Amino acid sequence: MRLFNELITAGIPRARLVFALNHVLTDAEEQAAREYLREAGYEVLSGFLPSKTSYRDAQNHGRSVTETRIDALNAKAHRLIQSLINKVDAMADHPASPPD
């Protein structure tokens, strides 16, 4: 969050910043992180990547997080990535105003 605060100070519009939750250990941790970031005024992408060795194994073998051997993990990764794509599409349709 410190980096995002610095980006805002540097003139990057808050609407162009979004968090992706990664390495989440529990559902409670995911909810707490999401709530904390939203209360701080930041957008958080839908979905998250749990902390699983399968993601690291896939990446260590040149595959993406959507190419693990576990379908449920691939679905979680696809959800997060689709959320990012949706955010980028929305920003392209409605570009943020330049800072004053």
C-alpha cells in the first residue's frame, strides 16, 4: 500500500490503481485484506490466488498460474485474471482524467 500511496502522491489517479490478492493462506485472511484495502480507498480485483505450491511448480516449469495440474486452482487464477482484464477494459472505455 505504501507504493500505491507514493504513486498517488506522484500524480497517478487512484482510479488507475488496483490490488490483486496473492499468496492468501485462508478465506479469513482474504476477507481481512480485502476489507482493509477497501477501507483505505483502494479497489481490489475479484478473486485471489491462494498460497499453493502448485502455482510455484507451474511457474518453475515455464507455465502460467492458469496451467497447474489442479483444475480448481486454474479456475481461481482465471477468475483473478478475468477481473484484471475487465478493469483494463473499463479503463480503456473511460480513461481517468489527468491530475491537476
